[in-house]
Amino acid sequence: MEEKQIRRAFRRDIGSYGWVLIIYYVLMNLCVIASVFLDMLFRSVRMALTGDLTGMVELEADAVMGNGWGYIAACMLGVLLIRGWKGKTFFAGMWKTTRNMNPGAFFGLLCLFVSGQLIFQGLATVEELILNMFGLSLVEAMELATGITDTFSMFLYTCLFAPVVEEIVFRGLVMRGLEKYGKWFAVVASSVLFGLFHGNPAQSPYAFAVGLVMGYVAMEYNLLWAMVMHMINNLVLGDLIPRLTLGLGEMGSAMAVQAVVWFCAAGAVAYLITKGSHLCAYRLEHPTVSGSWRGFWTAPGVIVMTVVMTVNGITMLI
């Protein structure tokens, strides 16, 4: 009986982070819905007062796709909820440093992060071929994952708030909370939840892959460096290069992004040649507590989150 209680407590502890992410997901959706509603209401009133109704047809799409204020509000509320749950000492403990970052390590790890785009592109191509056999397509999901931010609020969210708050949630809260079961387990498990949380079949595998890099950086160096890498990726690849190359057309813009990705891939290969053995040994150096993965996948919070995000991904496809 005591062993069953231990296993139940084990699952409850691990699964609590799944429940936290579900709450954050619901909070984010509620904030986005409220923000879009208010945006549409103000725009409608302004159009009615000015007598200009020409944009009414495109009102809903513009309000939904370009409104980042709901996401920003959810980020701030999410941090406040974590602060209330964990207390003020939690945030101080997030910033512990195991080793000092140097320029060579930062460049190599950043290259490893950015070259994850190749995984994204390769898996997306395979997924598209498979989905086409069933009359489905990944195009819309790809557009949602790679579109340029066309409003100030979405720029703020994708390039500042999302990198900071996602690192606080996934690497600060989840990964550090799971660290007691083993560093390797904490890095991988938090990356699994990071991938699932995106709820996008095109983006989730990529989020998992780069989550491994950011998890390692946050665990072995400092959470701040993971935030910086996350910001650079979202700002440079997600917004700056596509925006600067708009005059080159869609093909030219894509080629510019690919040039950066392949340059980083070369840097990643060089980094793996010099540091690959250390990374491979990382798992052995930090063994996982027995039963952790079984506890992870059987925890109700993780199960519910997996189901919710899988349904969200399927809905996006159909």
C-alpha cells in the first residue's frame, strides 16, 4: 500500500506541471478571446461613427490575426499566477548558474538552436506528403508558425514576451521542478511539454528539438541565455530577415532565411565535432530516477494536456 501511495504521489508531483500548463493554455485563450472581442467592438464603433463601413468584411480576420494584446496579457497573468503559487523566492532561484557562458559556447549553441529549422522543414515536408494522402494539408499550420508579425502587439509578443515568459514557464518552472528526478529527464520532459503546448502539428516537433537546446542552456549556464537565444531566433529568423527581404519576393526572402539557417547548420556541425562527446555523455552523467518516465506518461495532468493539444492539432488540420 505504501508503494502505491509513493507512486501516486510521484505521478501527482510530475503531473502538476501538466495541469499548470493546461490552466495557462485556457487563460491564454480566454485573454485572446476577450482582446479580440474588444478590438472588434472598438473598430466597429469607430467605423460606425465615421460612416466608413468598407473594412467591415475584413474586420474579424484582422482583429484575430493581428491582435497580440491578449497573448501579452496572458503572459503577465501567467507570471503573476506562478509568483502566487511558488512565492517570490522562486524567481530568485531560477537564475542559478552552473558554468559561465563564453562567446564560443554561445555561438555554437545558438547555431544548434537555429539549425533546428532544418528539422522543422524536413518533418513538415514528410508530414505534408502523408497528410495529402488523406486529403489534408499542413499549409495553414505552416503559415501560422512562420508568418511575419504585421502589428506592433504581435511583434512585442513574439519577439519579447513569448521568449521571456515561455522560458520562465518551461525552463524556469517545469524544468527546475523536474530536476530532482535527474537533469537529463528534466530537460527532455520539459521539451516534450514545450512541443505539446504549441498545439501545432507543423511546429511541435521543432519546438521539442529547440527545447532540448534551451533546456541544456538554462540548466548548465543560465536561464537568461536561453531567453536571449529564444529572442534572437524569433526576432531575426521570424521577423527581421523576412521583413528586410520583402522586396526580393517570396522566393528571395525564403532563400535569405535558408542562407542563415545553413550557415548556422555549419556552425552547429563544428560545435558538435568539438563538444559532441560531452553532450552524448550528459545523459549518463545525470541518470534519471527510476520510474520517472512511467510517472510522467501516466500522470493525469500530462495525459489530459497531451489529449487537449492533440485534438487542437487535429482541429487545425481539418
